[in-house]
Amino acid sequence: MITFNEPIIGEEEKKLLNEAISSSSVAQGPYVERFENLFSSYCGTKYASACFNGTVALHLALCALNIKQGDEVIVPSFTFAGTANAAAFANAKPVFADIKKDTLCIDTKSIKKKITKRTKAIIPVHIYGNVCDMEQVNEIAEKYGIYVVEDAAEAHGASYKGKKAGSLSDIGCFSFHFSKILKTGEGGMCMTDNAEFNDKMHMLRSQGKVKNEELKGDDFIEKRYYHQMIGFNYRMLDLQAAIGIAQLKKVESNIKYRRKIAGVYEKELRKYKIEVMQKEQSSNPVYWVYPLIFNSRKTKLKVGRELMKKGLPFSSSFWPCHKQPFYNSKESLPVTESISEKLIALPCNTSITEKEAVWLANLIGKITKNV
């Protein structure tokens, strides 16, 4: 069936959910810790901090890095608004960079133009599962003494030069929203090799409160509600983590299938000279969705209207963050603006058969011939 909605709850998920429900607590507990350990091992990082969603993960990361009012955070404008919003939540100013027209990833040339004395962090977004040129991003960050926080919300299992997305920066952030490759309904996680950052994120997600298990003697009696800093209620539930543990067991087979469907789309769409997202150099994408870049806004609208008539699903392009009413920065980002006018994305998941992918690609190709 051609749909964006993959099944979430299978037999393994039901089994672990029932176990979690039957335990003494369904709030943050042993299943969250287990999920953190499994996912950090999968990503190749030392530590993980689970939280309630992907935007929260980005916010936690920025707060752990002491990003504050007056600071600037460089983000691509071509992304889901949550990326820029996380900087705003930290009272920092999101500064918008342009993207590359072929890979859709943040353009390091644009990053360099945006750096000022107030720049404290860069958030490269692994857009649609395509990992950014992290070597160049990290070189820029090191040169100017700024942090890098990966937005890997769409890139579970993607890699760059053999290393997993989320392990390529100071802190890597994931979303487990039900639309993502690895899903828990809602959920997020921050990955890092820095123990100090991890400890701070653990504390921040729990209202800045000290852990009860760390209290000894009279402190256990008196300081169970002692808060070392202002924090947030950003905890993940054991119920979410139980689903995530089961999902992680099948994420590689999911990714393999997505790559197969992406290959079908690419082969068929090539016949009609429809542009598709190119791999970033040294990246091994995972294809959260499959973006198509038409030759004009007119063609995109024609295709969208025909798909709507037939009841076929597609995803709109991200509306550029710098054009959102609440930012409206007035700056010119020509590639972002051009791509957003011409792009739609197709489902690329385990619910679609190869035969359906061939049919859908050729349907779209025939529509473009009549524009």
C-alpha cells in the first residue's frame, strides 16, 4: 500500500509494552536506560539522554552547551521549523544558512558567511536521511571555537565515512516521532561522547533535580527535592522506550528496504529526467522520504494536484524557516527558496512494494510530460 504510515506495534512491541505496563512504573525507568544503552551502542557513542521528542532533544543539547540569550546558532533554513525553534527556546538567535542544490544539505560556504563573534553553535541537518559533509562542518567549528549539534531526526542508521549519524559532533539529536524510521510514537534522544554534557542533559530533562540514588545519609532524608539548576520536564516514558527497544531490532532491515525502494524510484524517474536528491559525498543515506525536484513550481503544483485527485500520498517541501512569519528574516537564500518551490517527497518505506514504486514513479513522470 502506498502510504507514509508504517506499522508501529508488532508482536515484539506488544510483548515489551506489556512487560513495561506490568512493572512498578511506566514513567522513566529501566526501559529508558536500556533503550539509551542499546541506541548509544548502535550509534557508536558513549552516552545517551532520552527525552520526550526531537525538538526537546535539540533544546536540551543547546542548554547543555550553555547557549543563551545574545548567542547565535547557525541552522539551515531548509528544515522542519523545530530545528530553528530549539535555538529560539534557548533564547538564542537562529541564523539561517543556505543549502546545496544537489544534496539539499547545509552549504558550508554559506555557514562561513554567517559566522560572527556571537556564533556559538551550528546545527547541520541530515535532511531526508542524507548526512551532511561533517568533516567540513567540524573543521569550520574547530577553527572558530563553536559547537556542532547534529539534527539527525531523519537519519537513523545513516552514516558518513563509516560512522553513524549522531556520533559525528559534540551532541547528536534524534526524533522517534511515529513518522520516523525508528519510532516510539513520540520521543527523542541526545548522543554524545562527553560525560559532562550527558550528565547535564540528564539533570536538565528532570527539572534540574539531583538523582535520588546519588543521595546518601541525611541528604536522602532532606534533599529528595533539591534542584541544582532550572530544568525541564522532558523525560521519556518507559512505554515509549519499550517500543523503541523493539523497533531497534528491525531498524537495519527497514533501512535496507528503504534503500531498495529509493533505487526503484531513481531508476524509473531517470526516464523522465526528474531530478532527485544526490548523496552527500561520503554519506550513506537512509531515505526517510524520497524527494523529487521538478523543473518549476508549475510542474510541482500540477503533480501535486493530480496525486491529490487520485488520493495518493505525498509530502510537501519544508517551508523555509527564514520565510516563516515568526522569523521572516528578509534575507535572501536563493537555493533554499528555489528548492522549496519545486520539491515534493514520496513515501519510501516498508509499506510500499517495488511494483507500487514503479507504478507511482511512472505516473508522476507521465504527468510531468503534460505540463
